Amino acid sequence: MKIICLGNYPPRHCGIATFTENLVTAVLQAADLHGVALEVEVIAMNDGGKTYDYPAIVKQVIRHRCLDDYVQMAELINNSGAELLLLQHEFGIFGGESGVLLLALLRRITIPIVSTFHTVLQNPGFHQHEVMRKIAAYSSRIVVMNGMAIDFLVDAYGVPREKISRIEHGTPDFKDHANHLPPTPAAWSERRILLTFGLLGRSKGLETALRALPAIVATHPDVLYVVLGKTHPHVVQYSGEEYREFLHLLVAELQLQTHVVFINEYVSELTLMSYLKSADIYITPYLHKTQITSGALSYAVSAGCAVISTPYWHAEELLAHGRGCLFDFGNHRQLAAIVNRLLDTPEELAHLQHRARDYGAALSWPMIGKQYLEVFNAAINHCPDPGLAPRPRPAMPHPEFEVVHLKRLTDDTGLLQHARTSVPFYEAGYCLDDNARAIVVCLAAWNRFHTRTYLELLDKYLAYITRMQRKDGSFANYMTYERTVLDDSSDDSHGRVIWALGYLIRFAPTNSLFQLGHELFEHSLPLLTKLCHARGYANCILGVYHYLKRFPDQERFLRLLQVLADKLCEQFARHQREHWDWFENSMTYDNGLLPAALYRAYEISGQARYLRIADASRLFLESKCFRHAWLSLIGNRQWLHVDHAGDIFAQQPVDAMAMVLLYESAWEATGDSAHLDKLRLSFEWFLGHNDLNIGLLDVESKGCNDGIEEFNINRNQGAESNLAYLMSWLVAEPFFR
């Protein structure tokens, strides 16, 4: 059997690196003991541009913020002959928000994956939830070190319980190493040693232990508190040694200089074991409950220390049944009382140490290695044909249609443009584009659900459109929150309002709304002769198309449709060249609407030229957006140009909506069901079948986030994004039933 292990690895200094090294050694030893031929290779994560002098077992490295490294490493793993990928997961190891770049690797892996989760959050943030849910879906088996983590994974992330195994954090076999431990400082021999070890940071709560010391040393003046460990690298990066300096100042303030020793080192495992064996009491004064695993705590129990801890999740489980003592978070008086009681009653102290040592014997790495081997075999046997095909993508449940966030962004004036996260951003005011799109969404929702809410919203958006029409029939676009109309307009905004009014004429739920829509539409027709940009033509074609679906015998509008379609075709002919079948010299936003409009024009007129150009431009667009098995939109960070490549970030929901509308129009114009496959793929961009591999929907606010950035989802939830999602849902939903 060959496995590849992915995670941090020494000489990188962190708990995950030490764990990974010990686990790899343990499974190799267990395999040898049980006659299993096992080969292990390690892929190590490098952080912040750093490099390390890795041992020979490390065959490859991944730069944690380099997306290409993850993609290339997936191919290497698949072609390595390995039967299983063992993943060590902690949010901070991998690049992107909450380690989202890891998903680019996992989605491409074709062998079984076993994931060890070092952190499981009960109440995760948006990115944390989406990343963990995806990793769990890709994993054949998941290992956690705490029973609570199983319930968290089931309840918060929807992971099947049968997929999860509990294997506790491994520890060294202290008996086997008893004769090889280095000596502790001679000065400790006459002291009662209290010990805390690990990477320092404010969450460790060491100030609680320091504040407890005056009451302890007043009764036991021979006490020495040893704080072992360097400051966490991430803390150093952002805050320097501020926390360590604070602790030194606190020691001086409390006059504890002869009772506290700071050892600012990352010591070897044998030295650590020696320090633990010399300690009478081990203290973990962490400040927060939400720590599911602590290697330091496991080591202290196995060493036979009397452990006193705050009741974080791992401590509650590991120290149960008399294996340790708990005190309340931040309560230094309670901690001092427990320490004094144990030091005053040697028999109770010895009993606590004995119970910890007995339990710790079951945590030794050789025993943990055997349990991991059993999980590996189960994962491989569950996947009878590894490596033969790409891993199936996780199922994507299709959410219900909800306008909670749309209502949040709507006031008596109309639809506000932007939001800061899910909170309306009044300063940005209102725009014609969004209110026009909202008319289409509300009409489509009314026809689908017949719920009066949609008509109430429709009235507000239509009122805004009415207010913004000028005497010459053109429209102003922007209005401030104070209701000042700004004197600006564009082909895009005019085109979108023509589209909305044509849709209203076709689907008006009442005669009065039909009449208003018709008046606004007729009054705006003269502006169509002033359009000069492709998206203006395309949006107007969609509006005239819907008008003709209501009144198919209107020759005047048929001619108007053809004039607009001809202008769009002329733009295509003017810019087309070898390897560039497009309407402009660049591909920017709303790209799918351009061929979509020509499919609609073909559907009405039957003119073969429209179909030919619609097909050619669609295929060219697909060559750029379907390079993978998912929709990969042209990003707005740098648009694709005829002379240079674009950027896949920042992708925006409005562009995904344009692709959904493209395939709807292509299918209705041609009857080719292949377009429906692309329509479904385009909609699933919203649900997580995209370049970042996580969805854009916020289950709490019911809003759609604003787009896909390189390392995260843009968490703002503006009107355009939410309308794009809602419109896409309404178009795509019938094809998922």
C-alpha cells in the first residue's frame, strides 16, 4: 500500500507538523508490526514564501497561496501510484480564506481521501462552513480526536455519522523513552514545577495562571511556573512579541520573577517529554471553549501530570472521570485554590497523576497508528476502482426561492444598489439597472408562485422606473438616497429598462400595469435610434422580443427587432478575426446576453444569419468559460482582450445569469437539449460548482454574495448579485425538477 500525506511537516515549527511526523512514523511502525507493506510520501505545505530543509520523506511542497501548485499537485498525486491521500486539515495551513485553495486540489483527486480534522467549529463562519463541508464531501473517511466533533460535523455540516471515526491525539510512549530523556535544569530539582507548553498567543490565557501564582507561592514558596514555547508564528507576523512582553511585565508587576521561567524555544520531543515528567502539575488556562483538540493536553495526560484546565471541549472530554481538574475560564482564584489543595494533599495529587498515566497509555502512537491503518483499509475498500475516473462532485441541493434579502434592500423609493455584507448601503443610492432587473424577477416570480409579495415589490420598482423617465423618453440612471436624480444615462441602463418593460407588457398581471408599461415603452422607443453599443442592442432585443411574444402581428416591432439584430451582427462582423468570434475587441461583462439576443431574434424572425452568428459567438464564449467541467467566468479584475489574456477573478453573478439566459434562449430557439446541460452547469456556479469550489449563497441572510475573488468569496450582497441569482433560479428551476 502506498499513501501520500499532505500537511505541515518538520522542520516547520507548529503542532500540526509535529503531529504529522509522529503519525507517519506511527502508521509505518504499525504496518511493519502487522506485516503490511506500506510506503508513505509527504507533501508539505510551505507558508509565506518560506522554504525548509525537509527530510527525504517529503517529496513535494505546495506554496500555500499559489493556486497552480494545488492543481499541479493533484495531477501528481493521481499519477503517483498511491492508493490513498491522508490529509491533515487545519484552517490556517492552506491558502485563501479559511484554506479555500485546498478545494482546487481535492476536487481533482481520484483516489480515496482520509482527512484528519484538527479543528471542528460548532458555529463556523461562511467560508469555514463551506470549506469544511466540501472537504467532508470529498473525503471517504474523516478522523476527529474528540467525540463532540462528531456531533458538530453531523449537525453543523451535514456529514454522515458513519463516515466519521474518533481516534484520539497520539502521544509518545513515555515508558519506552524513560532511559533516553535529557536532564532538566538542576535548579528545578528542589522546586514544585507547574508547567504550560505550546505556541504562545492571547487565546492561551497564561495571564490567568500568572495571576493565580501569588496565592500559590504564599503557601508554597518552592513553586516554579515554567512557560515553555515560542510565540505562534502568525502572532509574531501580525503583533510581534507583544503578548510575551505583556506577560513579562505582568510577572514584574506581581513580583514573581523568582517563581516564573519563560523558555522561548521550540524544544525537541525528548526534551519536552523530560520537562513533562518533571512537572507536578500541568496547567492549560485557555480562554475559550472552542478548542476541539489539544496535543499539549494529550501529552500532559500521557506523561502522568496532574492536569488542571479550563473547560474547553477537549479538556472536558479528556479530563472526565477523575483524570484531571477543571476551573472556570479566567478564574485565577479558583485555579489557585485547586493548585494549593493538590500540593497540600500529596495523596490526591498522586491519585490524579496515576489516573492520567493509566489513561495515557492508550494514547501511545503505536496504538494510534494501528487505528489509522484500519481507517485506511476501510476507505480503500469502500472505493473499489480508485484512479479510474475523477471523483464525483458533491451533491448540490437546490435551495428554495426566497426574496428575504431583496426585501431588505427595498424601501419606498425602490431598490438600493449595494450592501455592506447583508446590510443596505444607503450612500450608494439607487440605479435604473437594478430596478429594471427587479421588475423582470418579480413578474417571473409572480407567474411561478402567485404570491402577492411579488406584486407589492413590483409596484415599488415600477414607480422608480416611472420617476426616472425624462420628457424625451430617455431615462436617468442614478438617484441618491436623498432622492436627487443624477443627470446620467447609458446604453446598458436604457436597454435593461426596455427589456423590463417588454417583459411587463408580455406578463403584466393586471390591466393597469399593462397600460403603464405600454405607455413607458412607447415613449422610450425614440431612444433606440441613439444606441451604439452591443449590450444596448442586446438588452433592447430582449425587450422587443417579449413585446412580440404578446403582439406577434406587429410588423413595426418586427422590423425594429431586425434593425437591432442587424446592428449587433454588424458589430460581430467588424470585430471578428481568426480565433476571435466576438462582437468587440474584448470580452467584458454580461457576455452571454449578446448571443442570447441573437437566438431570440432568430426565434422570432427565422433569419439564418442570426442563428449562425449566435452559434459562432456562443461556441467562442464556451471555449473561454468551459475550460473545465464547471463554468469559469471571465473575471472583472482584467477582462479578456483580443491581444492579451484576461483574469478569472473577480467573477460576478450577473455574468453567470447571462450564461443561464443564453442557454435558455438557445434551447428555446433550436430545441437542442444539449443547451440544457450547460444551463444547469451555469446555474450551479451559484451553488459552488465554480473555480473557488464554494457556493455564493448566504444561508443566514438568504442573500447572494457579490462574486468570486482569488482567495475568497466577496461577502457583500448587493442588488445586482441577488437579482442575478433569483433570475437564474427562476429560469433553471424547471429543468431540475
